[in-house]
Amino acid sequence: MSLVDPASSAHSGVAFGAGKVILFGEHAVVYGYPAIAGALPLGVQAHFERAERCQLLAPQGLNEKQLALLQQAFGKAAEVVGLPKVCVRLEARLPMGAGLGSSAAVSVACAKALAMAAFPGEEGGAWLERAAPMALCMERVFHGNPSGVDHSTSLRETLLWFCKGQAEKLSSPAPLKLLVAMAGKRSSTKSTVEKLRERQEKWPKHHARLFEEIGRCTEEARGAIEAGDLALLGELMNVNQGLLSALQLDSENLTRGVHRLRTAGALGAKLTGAGGDGGAIIGLFENPEAAEKVLRAEGIECFACQLAGPRS
């Protein structure tokens, strides 16, 4: 989706923040190892228009704690650009709290809307540069010390190689198609990351070996993507899932969901995002639409998407 609705004026419009999936490297990326992430066609829209003061209208369904955190994050981002007199209304078209980058999508959508409202005379590229630090500011409120991969992927709306704050676009000669499925409600990203850090500090050598293996797996995956080797890519997804399991980041829900995607024909499958009690899982398919119909008939919430490669 484009940065802004072509019909937008200087004082109104619609900004978009894409959801994301992490194909490789979640958690390890926090410790300086590479990750590969792709933007989803689903995300969050921020409708904005001129108002008497800067304000955010949050989507329905948030509890009191979530609402307070969102307002705090939005306020910090708005201060960066001088509290433009604009009212921002969020509309989520993405499963929230499932490991698909919903907080980053919210952050990016808000940041783009604030940038466009504060600097109406600038072009899209300039708005993106303005929005990036605001989105990161919001992500820090949500997650404490984020790696940056989520909001970077959401901002650029493409498949990215991300390492130590630097992002690079990846391309593939083969269609990179996924089936994204939900596998139960998950615990908060911040909580999962903090518990992993506690274990890492207690057993640093053990965790260093696992992070290094995830890093090597991610590097091999980049080569497979750029070569269009989907069979190898799927196998590497399975390996990455095993390493995440060794880090105690999976659960019965996630394990069952990953197995179901594999039995449905996935070349490889793994959790995506923080993991924990539940969340989202991804499977690499040559034809995800066929598996999507089967899983939906079983009552599993899922959707197909393409992250890179030629489109038919």
C-alpha cells in the first residue's frame, strides 16, 4: 500500500503501517545477529485530519493498560514534530498481538501520519525519514529495547536483511509464498524477551552457541532466497524452528501448528516473532492457497501472502 492516499491534502489523509513476519533470526537479532523479515499486505491504517489539538483515537478492544501505553507512545512521537494539530484515528486490519508486528504497524502508521501533518510540503521519501525515528520512539515505549527490525520492515514494505540497525532489501528469482496461521494467544513480546535475557545471563555460553547457529542459518537462508532455492529455504526454516525450541520459545500450541503446516505440504515451517504460549506460525509453500482452504475448513485462522519474487 502507498505511503499516503493520493487524494490526501496537507491536513488529511491515510497513512499505512504494514505488518511483518520474521522468516529467520528472531530473538538472535536483539544480540547483534542478522534477521530476515518480510512485510505483509495487512497492517494498520492511520486516518488523520486537522483538529484543534494533537490527539489519537485508538481502536476498540484495548484494555486500560494497553490504551494508556498507546497514548504514551503516541504522545512521545508527536512531541518530536511539535505536536501538530491533527486527530489520528487507527484502523487495524491485522491480527493484533499475534507476533505479526502489530505494534510496529501502529507505530509506523502513526509516525507517517504525524510526519505528513507536520511537514505537508515534503515528498514521500522525506516523510519516511521523518517517520523512522518517531516509529522507533513508539516501539521503545512498547518493548523497551527493540532490535528495530519490526518497524524497519513495516516502513519499507519489502523483504529485508537486517543486522545491527542496517537494513538491505532482498530479492528472489522464485516466488516466496507463505501461509500465515494463528496458533493460540501468546504472552507479551516484552515478557518473552526479558525471560530469555534472564536465561541468557545465567547460561551465556550455551545461549551464545544457539544464537551463533541461528545467525549461520539466517546467512544460509539469504543465499537460498537469492538463488531461488525453495527446498533449501524450507529446510532452513525447520532448522531455525529447532533452535528456537532449544531456546524455550515454543509451546504446545506452536509445535502443533508447525506440524500441521508441514503435514499440509509446507516445505518448511516455524514460529514467527516472539513465540511463547502461542502466536503466529509460517509455512513456505509453492501453492499456499490450496493449504489455506484446507486449514480454514478445520477452523484455523490463516491467510496466504507473497513476500518476494515474480508474481503471476
